[in-house]
Amino acid sequence: MNYQNITVAGSGVLGSQIAYQTAFKGFQVTVYDINDEALQHAQDRIAKLKPLYQQDLGVTQEEVDAAYARLTFKSDLAQAVANADLVIEAIPEVVAIKTDFYTQLGKVAPAKTIFATNSSTLLPSQFAAATGRPAQFLALHFANTIWKNNTAEIMKHAGTDMKVFEEVVEFARAIGMVPLPLYKEQPGYILNSLLVPFLDAAELLLIKEVADPETIDKTWMIGTGAPLGPFAILDIVGINTAHNIVEAKAAATGDENMKKLATLLKTEYIDKGKLGRATGEGFYTYPNPNFEKTDFLKG
Ligand code: NAD
């Protein structure tokens, strides 16, 4: 892997973090967004990351300033990718917007450039044709607060060149991530393929009135030694997101339990402002939730 120049397209929540982390690890980074106003927001957003890096990683002012100095901001796509070895796309999760972006990008990027999407829910095969270079396209998926939650799920589609895949795995490691290679397309990557069914199973035990959330969490924690049970995790994910997932499943399958669950989450939690950890209450109250108390696992 001899990537040097990286372009990050889209400079919102994740794009700004990806750009700054990549620059922090010594790469030259061009940030591309639709207009100068968006780029101004990006500069503000990235500047706010500097104290967080100092606080969380214990790095110096010089280091965070040097990282910032490796960033260039451009709103002209052809200029932004003129010398890019890799373009990481973090634009809105909307199929039409991404398709249009890849169609434009495929026309203006040099032949050498590799494209990677940070999409959380869409698959690379949905855009492979639009890129005009399917063999040089794959998914590279980061988690929010990338400098602390440093996973990078790297996912092929059927047509991705294996050499490109391996280069991107190496690149992910070079920017301080733990690379997690997926050799086949999988909606939800690895984490959500495990987590979503696990949380569904816990919620179904609740809606079928088999057991209450604390008992379910205790069972999981004592039985496996895990630090958190599913309802404590749901409080971190947020009840809004949990509700959206359950509601979509209820609509797609017509499953009565999922419908009941969607109603419960809406009426008993969302409507009462219990959105999870972020609002101080969800299945538990914060700070000092019951599952953190010393006697929680004892009886
Ligand atoms: P966001 O809304 O915060 O940012 C999107 C950015 O894209 C904005 O700066 C916007 O101006 C820009 N944009 C819009 N249209 C564009 C275009 N045609 N070309 C270039 N830039 C354009 O979004 P986000 O939360 O950063 O999500 C971006 C991508 O990252 C999505 O695919 C999402 O699934 C993925 N992702 C998000 C998270 C998260 O926690 N937010 C985590 C992992 C992956």
C-alpha cells in the first residue's frame, strides 16, 4: 500500500472525523463537500476535534496542529480528487445522492484512484456500476468517535479486486484502526449482524412477558461475564433508533410481537422522554444505573 493522498468526500459527522484521523496519522488529506459553506462547517467541526484528541489520547498541541495543517478543503470535485490514491465517501445515506456522486466521481478521478464507501446500511454492489471501476470499489466503515472506537469494517462486493481489498486493510491499520475484513457483502456488517438479532431476542422476551429487563440483563451478564446486558446496550443505542428498527421490521413482516414492541417503545419510552442514556433515562436511570450497583449480580 503506497497511498499518500486521501480525499474524504462529505465532511459531516463521520467525514470530518475520518479526514482528521487520517491527517493525524500523517497522510495528506483533501476534504470535499458541496460548497464553501459546508466546508466552513467542516473546518469548525474539525477544529473542535483537536481538544478531544488532546484529552482522550494525551497528544500535544503541536501534534493536533500539525494534523490540521495536513488538511486541504475543496468544493470542486475534479480538483479535490486530482491526485487522490483513495477517496473515502461519507455523504448522506441516500441511494440517489450516492449514485449521482459515484457517477460524477468515476468520470473525474484518475484511473489509479480507489473508492471506498463509509455507508452503514447500503451495500457497495448498489453503487459498483455507477463508479465505472467496480474492481477498485469496496466499503470501509468506521464507527462514530473514530479516534476512540477504532474499528474499520472493510467489506468486498463480488467484483472487488482482492489486491485492492488487502491494500485498504493495510491503509486502515496505518490510520490507527483495527481492520475487520469481511470477504462477502453482509447488510449490517459484522457488528450489527450480531447485535440486532441479540437485541431483538431480548426485546421479544420482554414483549412476550417472559421476564423483565433487569432479569434478562442479569442472566446475560452472569451467564457470559459480559459487562452489559441487552437493555443496557439499548439505552446506549438510544430508544429512538431501537424503535425505528423495530417499526421497520413490523411493517416489513407484519409480526404482531414486533408491532406490540414498537407501540411499547413509543408510548412508554419515547413519548415520556425516556430516550436512553443520552436523556438520563431509558430502561435504566442514569447516572448510577442499577446494573452498575455492586449487588446487582448477587440476587
Ligand atoms: P452527515 O449528514 O453528518 O454529513 C453528510 C455530509 O455530506 C455533509 O457535510 C453534506 O454537506 C455532505 N454532502 C451532501 N451531499 C453531498 C454530495 N453530493 N457530495 C459531497 N458531499 C455531500 O452524515 P454522516 O452521519 O457523517 O453520515 C455520512 C455517511 O457515513 C453515511 O453513509 C452514514 O451511513 C455513514 N456513517 C455514519 C455514522 C454516524 O454515526 N453518523 C457512522 C458510520 C457510518
